[in-house]
Amino acid sequence: MEKAVILSLKELREPEPRLMERFDRVYAGDEFCQLKLPTVKELGTLRSLYGGKITLASSVLTDAGMKRFRELITLMESWKDGGEVVVNDIGALSSLAARKSAGIKVSLGRALAANFSSFTASAGFARLFGTAVSSVEVDNRSVLNTALNSGALRLHLHYPFQLLAFSRCCYRSGKLNSSCSSECLKGPRFIEVRRGPLKDKFFLDGNAAFCDNSAMYGRLGGLQAAASDRRVTRLVLESFFFRGQKPAAAGTNAVRNR
């Protein structure tokens, strides 16, 4: 099984070969914020420094984001192995189909995977959008169960967080992400929510909120048991988790409802 790591914005801008070479694949970009898409120069530099496989993660895209996306796809089309792209935008799927980017593999992203129950085979996507989807990014039990039951796609398990919500408003800056002050360079953080005796922690990364998904794997007999299914071909980790780091606490910004 492949092991992959999602590079942070800082790691994308300042690549660390020693970190990357410990994985079979790195993810560059972001599934939820188009402003984290790498530039052509950044992706080219990553390619020159890293000998493993590269996945471009992309989000829902505006016209400006689609322009950047197409520029990056043009670069990837020049690669011998073509690379892989995670798609969360139907327009991006259509763009890939129009370009006939045969060498680039397509994985269904977590935002689109929320509707996965409506599309139980990659052939369905091929008919609808003119491009074949070979895999799906999974971080929650509902999508995992549906995907396992369909048996049509390879699965990429994300650990240790699952997506709760994402927005055009950046949780770090408090502003719409039409403009960016690179708050993500400060790293992720936790926000704690308390309601009476109940307490939850949420992982915030830019404009997306996540919660711990280790319980999901626990119910499935553990992460290794979930990953033992032959359709699970990849485990995807956040880089700070692999380093053994913890996101900074939200401090006075923590939300407490008593």
C-alpha cells in the first residue's frame, strides 16, 4: 500500500526532501481552498526535488482558480508519468476531459465524494463528464462503506482527520478567501467547543474544519484492518501528524458554550 503525505503551504513553498523521501507520494495543493494551489514554478521545483509520485489536490474553482488549474495540468502533461489530480469541481472534470489528458489519473475529492452514493462506478463519471475517475479520497465511514460496497474504485484513506465543513471564509483570517494573507503559514490549530459535559475539538486549517476520525477506524477494527481491504491502495497523512507535532491551541479564540 502506498503511503502519502499532504504538504503544508510552508512545505510547498520550502520543500524538505528529507521529509518527502520517506513517502511514496506527496500531495501538493488543497482540496478546499483554491488559493493553496501551487504556482507552476512551485510545482516544477517540487518535481525536480522529489523522486516519488505527485498528486495535485484541487478544490472548487472560480474562473481565476480554473486558469491556475489549467496551467498546472499543462505542466503535468509534460511529465513522463503524468501524475495524478484530486478533483472537487465538475468544471475541472470537464476541462480534463476536453484536454484528453490521458496520462493524468483522476481521483474524486472529498467534497465531491459526499455525493458518492449517487455514482457507484467510475464508468458513470466517464459517461457524465467524459473522463474516467480511478479512485476516491475517503475520510469518513459513510463514504468508505458506500465505496467498499460499490467495489468500483480504488480508495485513498485519510488519517487522522475527517472533513466537517469548508467555506469561502478563512477561519484563520476571518476574511473571505478571495484575498489571502497566507495565514496558513502559521500552521493548523484546534478549537475546543464545550456544551455542558460534552467537549469536542476541531482541527482548523484555513477555510476548512475537521474532526478526529480515529474512532471510525476503531469501529472497523483499527486503521490497519480498514487498510487491509485490497481496494484500499493508499494511506494519506497530514505532514504535521507524521512529524508528531500538534496543532497550536486556539487559546482565547476557543469557543465554549456552557
